[in-house]
Amino acid sequence: MRILIVDDNLPWRNTLQLSFSTLPGVEIIDAVQDGPGALLACSRTRPDVVILDIDMPGMDGFETARALLKIYPDLWIIGVAIDVTEADQKRARESGLRTIVPKDMVLDYLPASPAFPNTLFGRPTDRSV
């Protein structure tokens, strides 16, 4: 599973990189700080999964997700935030995110096996990573 991390907080990006690097079958292909960086990284590296902070300055995670999914409609994007509100969940669904989770729970959504759950947000999915 090839993962791109997108978060404006450098210590958090580093923490995620370190945490994910311990999972078998997971490769961190890049870690960038913003939406434009995510678009560029996806064009170069074609990740399977994007871990995307929704609270970024400028191009936020919801806008970034919409832009990425226009180009890569099968891309798995998992939104993360410090606190996930009901409004965030609604915007996440509208933006095409597979799910949105608190930052401290994101590892629970990437199992060590290469297969994701077959439904997220109550929608069937036909892609396994």
C-alpha cells in the first residue's frame, strides 16, 4: 500500500511517517504540507491512499480532495482532523473522502493487511488497496 501524507504540521507528518513505516506492506511515498503539494505528489507518485488533513491554510482538505478525485477518481482519501464534527463528516462525504477520523485514530483505519473494509461512510466500495 503506497501512502501519501498531506498535513501542514511538520511534527505530525513526521509522526505519521514513523508510525506507518512500522506496518508491513506499507510504503510512505511522500509527505507534503499542502493541497498544491498533494496534487504535484500524486502526479509524480500515484499513491494508493492519501492521508489528508482537512484543516490546512489556503487549500483545505475538502478542496484538495475534490481536486484530487477529479483527476484520480479511484483514489482512497482518508481525512484527518484533531476534532471531527458532524459538519466535518457531512463535508467529507460531499468531498468524496472515504472517511474522516480523528488524527489519533488514523492508524486504526489502515490495517496491516492490504485490504480495506468494503464499506466506508456506508457506501459500498469496489477497490481494495
